[in-house]
Amino acid sequence: MFLFICWRKASKVIERILAISKKEILQLMRDKRMLFVLFVFPVILLAIFGYAINFDVHHVKLYVFDQAKSVESRNIVRMLGSSSYFDIEGYLSKDSEIKGVLDTKKAQCVISFPVDLDKKLNSGQNATVQILIDGVDGNTASLIANYMNSATRAYNNKIIKEFFSKNGIPIYTPISLETIFWFNPELKSTLFLIPGLIAMILVITAVISISLSIVREKERGTIEQIYVSPTKSLELLLGKSIPYSVIGLLISASIIIVSHFMFGLTIKGNILLLLFTTLLFLFAASNLGIFVSSIADSQQVAFQMATLMSLLPSVILSGFIFPIESMPAFIQIITNVTPAKFYVVILRDILLKGVGLESFWPQTIYLLIFALVFLLLATIKNKKAEAQL
Amino acid sequence: MLSIEVNSLSKKFGKFLAVDNVSFNVNKGEVFGFLGANGAGKSTTIRMLCGILEPTSGDAKVGGFSVMNEPDKVKQKIGYMSQKFSLYNDLTVEENINFYGGVYGLFGEKLNERKKWVLKISDLKGKENLITASLPGGIKQRLALGTAVIHNPAIVFLDEPTSGVDPIARRQFWELINDISDRGTTVLVTTHYLEEAEFCNNIILINAGKLIAHGTPATLKKDYLKNKIIEIECDDPVSAMNILSKEPFVDDTSIFGNNIHLSVNEIYNSKTQISDSIKTNNKINIKRIDPIVPTLEDVFIHLLEKGK
């Protein structure tokens, strides 16, 4: 009998939560703007991050000023041109043309061979080859310099080997450095960005849409109608969080699937762990959204607060684009306010490294604490607000 | 049988006493009018009776449960409709009904039966798929009432349900209120349309948080208004009113359309006192002076003036 009463009570609770979730979805279906933000925005972001923002440098536009016109210079140019890093755009015949091609951005880099290149190399002297790099974009410039350095080193080794073997001395390289980039073997920055992108989109769906949908009910007075019914505020909040969490999960799953086909992303770790930590992050973000809704009285204020408290920190402070290690100590402390920072670490661990809870349990605990703190703050704030109705 | 018993209910917001020691009883199945100016404390009282606002002191029993100790049980007994007509404008008629049905735990056959009833009383049969935003005010108001009582509550609170609705829709709405009360549901309704108060079985008047009158419309007119009411029709009623308000036999003056209503005390004995007084300004031409049966409006203006 007791069990039966419990079951009846529980089924009424579920009934009410379902009614709220269903209503929320119906409202969302009619809200074209919100649908756009939730479903089109991620696609645009994925395209931007996947193709437009690319931290890898390929196809550097190279001009050659070859005064030597010799075997060696042609060899060097052929070697550079055969890699995907450099495209030989053209040859210059006069010193004065160098400035022109750099100024007009026709060239990102110019390589200049001296007249006496072959003579010096054949007589065992040191020859100087000059490279001129467009330094406006510092990152790209230093990458080009690095490529040039390693290309030159390779060519030097080749010359030395030839020299010694010509003279009948066997040659070997004492130490050879083999650099392998783990977790992201081809050093694709897109793969590195996808976890951050997922975090950002979950923040948009959870914090922004949940806070807006609650504040909208406050604005229209419908929340009062729900509060006079037997529906508890926890049921209301659950009813509102569930549909947006499901949408968030669906969107992140589609990002992963699309990234698999477009950028070759594979989930290296445990999918269940991925689901569990994502749900935890959604729980934390939903609570932040509920907290925002308990402070804001209008949708406009809620939107601005939600953006300021969640979206901006998740982009700027989460380590998603800008590495946290290179921030000043003071800002590094501030980065802890965003749950996305911790979720991005977890995602990279699961998606790219394939490691388990043993390497990201501190982040997981932090997310849990973050979620509970904001749930508590929202509850306190709600109690106060109710007392002032 | 009592549906609502209110005992010395008070609510303080900081230092502001919004509801001050209010007590009254409401019988089962009656239409109970709750009157007062804006900000008098009507909505605060209703919120406390609905169990969504905790009283500072005092208590009330609604449907047999204490709002102080058992607000959750109170919520299962009541329906509530606010002046905002709390419907979702972006949902259809049927989706609104389904939602409120679900919130009150109705489903299946029970929900269908009540849905039919709501559609009937709001004249929306066959229009279930209309978006609520497109409905006219009067229909929306009836739909809001229908959804507020979808679970067939014992008691329903209507907080200024007729504000902003045209007179014909208001009349139809009152017919609906009477229907609901005939089925045994207790209706507590706030309004500031005094002609609506005449439809109520019992009325209370609240001013600045205090209860200042209580009774049926008939007894209120008899008990609270010892004075006679005289109606005067004349040119320039404002000047005439200024002259008359200084007379010792006049307690209150008020303007009703082009006429003046005078509340006169025992010093008054005949119409000539009035005409003599007005004639001190010879520009005013008197058309008519008649004693009339007081309306509730006269009673309340008198009570509120006295309260100042």
C-alpha cells in the first residue's frame, strides 16, 4: 500500500515534469530565432573553426631571387617547392623587386642566393643564403623561419655526407632527433579546437537558453500560475533543463560525427565517460543558467548576464583558443571561474588522448563543486525573491 | 460550511505593512468579492491564500489546510487566475490546455473530458489549433479561467480577472463565474469595478492593508451609510461641488458623470438648503435635485473618505 502511494506520487511528479518539458519543446519549435542560435550557429562555428581559423601554416608564398643560377641553388629551390609548406610563386631578377613583392603581399617569404654560392660551397667555404620574411603576423613569421631552418639543416647534412663520401670517409649522424606529436600526430589545430567548440555550444544551449526561458515566464507572469499549482520549483527547473540538456547532447554528438568525417576526429577514450562528464558539465552550466534567471528580471538582462558570465569566459578564459599557461598569473587565477576550462581539459583527455578518469578526476570534482555552489546560490536567491513577491 | 477562514493575517515587506491583521470567512460555494484600490493589499492577500507567499503573522485555512504549515496541500485544492491571463501566447489553445492539465496531473480520459469543458466555456470548440496570441481578449480571459479550474478545484481565486476587457465580455465572464459557483466551487474575486461587486454574495473592502467593511451588498449600503445620498444635476458641477462641500450638512461630495452626489448628514432637512447654497453663485443653473438609493460606489467613497 505504502509503495503504491509512493508510486502514484512519483508518477504525478514525472507527469508534471514531462508536461513542462513538452511545453518547452513546443515553444522552442515556434521560436525561429532560438532555433537558429541552437542549430545553425554550431554549424557556422564548426566551419569557422575547422577551415578559417587554422594555426597551421601551409603553402607559404615564396619568391626566389637567384643570383647564382647554379646547380645548388636550383636543388634548394626544388627541395623547398616539393614540400606542402612552400609554393614557389615566382622568380625575381633584380634586388629592387624584393621590396615590391613583400609590400604587395605577393610573397610571404623571399629567398636570396648569392652569386658565388657554388664556388664557396665547392671550396669548403661558408655561403650565406638570405631569407626575408613578412613579419606582420608574428606567429606565421616564426613558423616560416622554423621551416627554413630545418630545410637548411637537412640540406647541410646532405652536402656534408656527399663531401665526406667523395673523400672516402664513412659518415654517420651521431644523434638524430625524432619528434613525434602524440595525441594529434599531424599537429592539426582543428582537432585541438573541437573540444573547446563543444564546450562553447553546450554553454550557449544550457546557460543562455535555460536562463532566457525561465526569465520569459517571469516576465509574462506564467511562472506564478505554475507556482500556485502543486508543481514544485525543482520540478519546474528539471522540466526546463531536461529538453535543453538533450538538445545540447545531440548537438555535441553531431559535432563529433561531423568532425570525424571532416577532420578525421576519432574518440580515443571511453564513450560512457564522455557522456557522464558531458552530463556533469551540462548540470553545472544549467545551474549557472538558473542562477542567472534568479537574478535577472528581463530577458535582455538575462541574455547579457549569461553572455558575460558564461560565453565570454568560455571563449577567452577556458584555454580553448588562448593557452592558459601563457596568461599572467593573476588572469590564470581568474580562469577558474569558468567550468568550460575544466571541461575542455576533460574533453581533450578523452577525445584526443584516450585517457581515463585517473588523469582528470580533479577537473571532474571541480565541475561537481561548481554545479552545487551555483545550485545553492540559485536556491538562496529564489527563496529571497519569493519572500519579496 | 467554511471554505476559507482568515485569522489575523499580516504581511510585512521590510517596514511596509502590506496586509494588516485581516480576518474574514468565506462560505462554500459563494462568490466572494474582494475590493480595494490598487496597492491596497488585495494581491498580497491572495498570494498568501494560494500558499505562494508566507504570511508574516496570522494564518488562514484554505479548503481545510493551513497556508502557513501545509501550503502544498492548499495548492491541490485551489485554482488561480491572475489579471495577466497566464496563457502561453506562442502555444495553441489545445497545447495550453494540455500543459495546465499536465501541471495538475491530469491525463488520459480525465484530461479529454476537462478539455472539452474548457473548449465549451471559452467558445473555442473546433479552434483548438489557433495560436493563443491571435484570440480576442474576452475569449482569452475565458480560456485562462478554464485552464485555471481545469482540475476542478474546490476554491478558485480570480485576481482582477476583468481588467482590460470590454463590457460585453465582462458580463459573459460573470455568467461563467456564476456557473462555476453554482457547481459548488467557491469563488474569491478581486475587482475594482464596483458594479461587479453587486453580483457577489459577500464583499470585503480593504484599504491600506486594513479591512474596513464586510457584508452583503445590501447590508453594506444599509449599515455603513447612515447618510442619505442626493443627486444634483446642474451646470458647472465642479464649482457647485466646491460651494456645497463647505456646507455643514454635507459630509462628502463626488462627481458621477455630469451629476453631483452629496452625502448629507442629520442637519439636512430639505432640497431648499441645497438650492440656496448653490444660488450664492448665480451663474449655476440647477436642473434637478433628487434623493437616490445609494450605490456601492457611494458606500465605498464614503468609507474611504472617512478612512483618510
